[in-house]
Amino acid sequence: MAEAAPLYDTYSRAPLRFERGEGVWLITESGERYLDFGAGVAVTSVGHGHPHVVCALKDQADKVWHLSNIYEIPGQERLAKRLTDATFAEKVFFTNSGAEALECAIKTARRYQYSKGHPERFHIITFEGAFHGRTLATIAAGGQEKYLEGFGPKAPGFDQVPFGDIEAVRAAITDATAAILIEPVQGEGGVRPATNEFMKALRQLCDENGLLLILDEVQTGVGRTGKLFAHEWAGITPDIMAVAKGIGGGFPLGACLATAEAASGMKAGTHGSTYGGNPLAMAVGNAVLDIILEESFLQHVNDVALVFRQGLASLHDRFPDVIEDIRGEGLLLGVKAAVPSAELLQAIRGANLLAIPAGDNVIRLLPPLVVTADEAREGLARLERAAESVRASKIKKTA
């Protein structure tokens, strides 16, 4: 009898073991090369082994790794200043993950209403298909039964409405509502973008009703959609925003950004983190921003995204029996499969291309933002081979 694995059985892992990475490539222990269009689920924003980021981490590792927030940490002050200079925000709280950033955002919104004399205002309107993390609060905010099942009563205070339905949002607002929480593009939910008009309408509803607008830009932020943050496409600003994934380029790092007014209830002792904002994370975060904030970087993202969209549109036209739809923004792209998405994903891996599954029978393409046009074309060629393989399999089954 085989010995039981010592790890929790919470992941259905692909039988791939990667030893190292180079830019947009991952190399297995046996030397096989894979084109990484998953980027650790939109995390390795500047690719694997970027020399500037590696150097920053190594330099900091020779100094000090951990201090805790009992002391001042200069790297935090620098990264926070750069983030506030580049965004709507005036205050930043650093975390280790996206779920923690969302927890901070939820607490910030509730504490704001409490500090203004409205403790009854703790409900947050969220959207069907959302994914905000795996903590008890964030699975309640996401509301998906598959993540809630078996973990006891759903944490109270989250009111879900259909994605994109402004009248449903309006009807859900009560005297107990504190905020509205939304992903500008639902990633896990199937790469579903909110329209600019919907985002503007949410901002207006919040202003009219004294609510805070919270954006989950954990997956969409830090250049992923071709703007520094996705909400910029709609020409609005939130009150609170959760960020993670790409901001650390692969090192665990998240942040909750807020206006000074929205963060006004978060006084000393109301929130904390042992590891959040540690010197190693701050060194890496600052190095990643060095790259993302370069003058031509976001234009590069948009230029390569155009290559992808044109290539994917061509594949959709040629393989309608395999690819039903193409969706997304920038380098957050979704391929809605016309077959079970697991079949297409298996064929994609068979072409030594890595992608990420999502809801609504969608496969996400999330390459590092440093991907070149030639690498994009190579990925499209591999996706074409995968589509041909799926089509051939379908023909064989029906023969």
C-alpha cells in the first residue's frame, strides 16, 4: 500500500515539477521547457528570475529579513509613498496576500461607518461569480457555494447581487449598507469585465448613499489590464482598494490602499500583521515598481495585448467547435471553451503551454507582463496546436 502523502489533499495538482524559471519560461527537473502563460495566477508580473528583482531580494537578505511593525520600516514608507503618488490613495496597509488585503479593506469600510456613528452599517454588497479569497470573510463575500460548503454558517454582512445589474445594486442598498465591493474584471469567475458605465454607476451610487466603493484589484492591478489599475479605464477612483499578486512579482505581498477619509477609523490597535510589510517584501515590491512604472512599460503591455487579441480572434474564427468566445482586458485574457475546459487545458499543457482554469468553462491566459510579441505568437501557435488536438479527438470520438 502506497504511503499517504503528508500534504493536505486540497489541491488537484498537475504532474509537473519545475526546477527553475527564465523570463516567461519554466523548466522542469528533466529539462523540459514550458511557456508560462499562467504566471502563478497573475503573480510573476515581471517574469521569472528578473535580475533587478533578484538583486533587490539578495541585497536585502544580507541586511535584515524581519522586524515586525513595532518599529519603523523605511522600505514600507518608500513603497507606500510611491503607491500613493501613483494612485487615488493616501494611506496604505501592507499584507502578505490578497485575502489579507481584502480582510483589511472590509474592516476599513466597516470601521469607517462605525467611527461616523453608524455601527449598524456593516453590510457590503458583492456580486455573483466573485472571488475575493479563502478566509471565512472573503468566501462569504464571494458567496460561491463550492467554497462555503462545510465551513459552518456564512459570515454575515454580505449581500450578493447579479454582476452588472445596477438596478439590483440599487435595490440592495439599505440603512445597513456600508460599502460595495467589486472586481473590475472577475478572474476566477470567468474573466468577465464590468463595463465602464457600470463602474461609473457604482461610484455614483456610493456618493449618493454615503457608501464606500471597494475595488478588488488583486488580479487586475499593477499593469495587468494595460493601466496601472483597471479602474482607470472607467475614469473613476475607489475609496478602498485591495492589491496583491503582481505587486510582489512572486514574493508574498499585498496591500490595502485607501483615501485618508476612508481609513480614518483605523486607529492604533485596530488592525495589525506580524509579517506584513517585512523588509524582504518591501525590497521586492519597490524593485517591481521600478519596472512597472517605467515610462514605456504599460504601452508595451497594451501593444502585446493587441497581438494576443488578434491572434485569439483568428483562432476563434478557425476553431469555433473548440473556442466559443474570447474575453478580457490587457493581459488578463479568457478563452471560453466550446468543449469541457479541462479537455482544452490538457491539450494546452500537452503543447508545453501553461494556462489557468476559471469559472464559466473558461481558461485564463495570464502571461508575465514582460512577454514579448514573439513570445505571444509562440504561445498562440501552441494554443493552435492544442485546438487542433482537441478537434482531432472530437472527430475520432464521433467516427
